[in-house]
Amino acid sequence: MPTHRDALRLAAATALAVTVVVGADVAHYRTAPERRHVAVSSGAIVRYQNSLRRTPGDYRTWAALGAAYIERAEVTVDPAFYPKAEEALRRSLSINGGGNRPATAAMASLADARHEYADAVGWGQRGAAIGADVQGVLADAYTQLGAHRAAGAAIGRMDGSGTAFAARASREREMRGDDAGARAIAERVLETAATSSDVVCARSRLGDIAFRSGDLDAADRHYRAVLATDPAFVPARRGRARVHALRGDLESAAEGYRDLVARVPRPQNLIEYIEVLRAAGHRSEAARQDGLLRAEWRSLAANGVVGDLEAAEYAADSGDAAGALRHARAEWSRRHAVTVADALAWALHLNGRDRQALRHERRAMRLGWRNALFYRHRADIRAALGDHAGSARDRAVARRINPYLDLRFPAILRASLDPFATSATGDS
């Protein structure tokens, strides 16, 4: 939790951030002009490589090449660029390991992209000491480690008028149960929008908030408005697919996810698609997508990306209790984020270890986050322990938070309820 002074600064700066993009994760709110980075990044890589053939001792160009590889991995959804990025950045640091701000900052970003959050903090702290712009990466990494006081302090040190600050300030409000505050920020962005990108991002944000509260009609209206402005905007396409799923229109949901995974075959999208296919009775296609998901995980792991949290959740949803517990424990050994606490609690419950499960579920809920799935998990854990009154209360709260709490779609509910979900690759 941030200090009182940090909290005041965070609140004041957030109130002023009315013309910026507000989103759970900046990478998840990429607009049409930004998608041109695919071509820009590719051309930049060629230019940097040609320059380095002439001047191999130029540490700045090595750092720029590494950063371009990270961007290329994000926009192409190809983790094979991460080892190339690391090689270029380490080459830069071998030439200048002292005040090398660009390489140090890029190493922090690379670690964050690979879900190596402790390493991201290490590189971020090193970068901050030499004046690099790394507070956003530090805020993300601290949040994912469960170090919320440090995350709040990092947010407080950011430029309070920027897009990156607003995204993280919004995330912090949601995680502490202030949905109204998060909604108000997005509404002010929409009211004062100076560009179509501002409109798209604000409406997408409002759609997500409406979806989480079970107002599917409002969510769908916002997502439709987004797609009228930018038909290729991935978060809104995913949002509409999720709306279809919870409304029970499984064929429309499957069609939406089919298009989504063709564009962005990241694990979370594949997992949600598999859920819809299974619910719709398309078992053979679900099995085929399961094979693609596992291949994607192998590719990510081969390129240094940690994925135990998603693997734990998917194993639990698929009936593999032992696998869920193995992956959840592995992730918990690295970080204590509230989402990891929930995954471990649920895996322990599935393996009959409910007293341990209840302790971890309480850790998951310690911030006051209005997460319907957390409440439902605690309800089932309490029921297994014989606390039927407590279980009934938790079930009622979960339903109040989201009346469309359909347990056929835990991955859809998890992703939609997670305001700081990140991935190894972006949604371009």
C-alpha cells in the first residue's frame, strides 16, 4: 500500500488525467496507427544491424536493437525475438555497463515481458539509480510480485499526466475495490477525448468495467462503438466474444474467438476459445486447439517466458488437480500476487487441502478487490470445511458482483476480472 503522501499524489494526478488512455494494460489498448509498428520495427532492426556492421562498438545502437526486438516480439506474437533482444542488450552492457540507461531499461522491460518479475525489479532499480525511465515497469513488476506498497510508490514517482501513469492508477483503483473511481476516469477521458484513439480506449475500458459488473448490454454497446471506430481493435473483439459466451450464444462466441486466435494466438485467447468450444460440444476442435495451446506454451518456455500461472489455472479447469497444484506452487515460489494466491488456493482445494486453501484465498482477497471468482472459490472452500453459512454469504456476494457468473467459463471470468493481466506478447 502506498504511503499517505503517495496516495494523495496518486489520487490528485489521476483526477487530472482526463485526456489520456485508461486501460488495464497499455499493451492491450493498441490502436490502428500503433499497429504500423510491425513494419517500423522490422525496418528499424535492419537499419540497426547495418549500422552495427560498420560500428560494432556502438552500445547505444546495440541497446536500440534490443529494444526493437522486444517490440517485434510484442507486435508479432513471436517470443523467438526475446533471446535476440537479450543478446543485443547484453552486448550493449558489455561495452558500457555503467551509465547505460537504454540497455538497462530495456532489460527491465524484457524481464517483465518474460514474466520474470523479480529480475524486472532488479533491472528497474538499477535503471532508476542511473536516471532511466523505469517507474512504469517497476510498478508492474512490484504488482505482479504482490509488493503493493512498492508498486504504489513507483506509480507515485511517474509523470502524473501521462498515459502510462493513468493506466496503472486505474489498475490500482480496481484492485482496491474502487470500480466507481475507475469508471469515472474512463468517462472523463471519453468526455474530453481529443482523438479517435482516446475514444476507442475509453469506451473499451467502460465496456470492460460493465462486463465485470454483469451489465452485458452496456458492455456490448461500448464494444460495438469501439469497433465502429476501429474494426480491428483486438480488446473489443475479445470483449464481444466474452459477452456472447456469457449470454449463451456459443456459436457467435466461437466465431469471435476463431477470428481472435487467428490474429493473436496467445495462450489466454486459446484457453478462452477452448472453453467455448467445450461448452458448445465441439470436442474435436477443442482438442485441436488444446494441441496448439501446448505448442504455444512450449515455444514461450523455450524462449524464456514463464507461464506457470496460466498453466495452473488451465490444469484446474481441465480436471488435472495434480498438475494445477504443481504449477501453482512453482508460480508461488516466484511471486505472491493475489491472482497467484487464488490459483494456489483453488489447486489446494481440488487436492483436498482446504485449510491451506482458505489461508491462500484470504491472501488473494486482502486488497478488497471485487472479484466474483475469488468469492466463488472461497465459497466452495468454506463449504468443503463445513462452513455452510460463510459459503452461502460468499456465493451471494459473487452473484451480486456478477449475475452472469457462469462457471463453464472460468478463464473468461478470470481474464475479464483481472485489471492487471499481462502477457508475454501484446494484442496487436
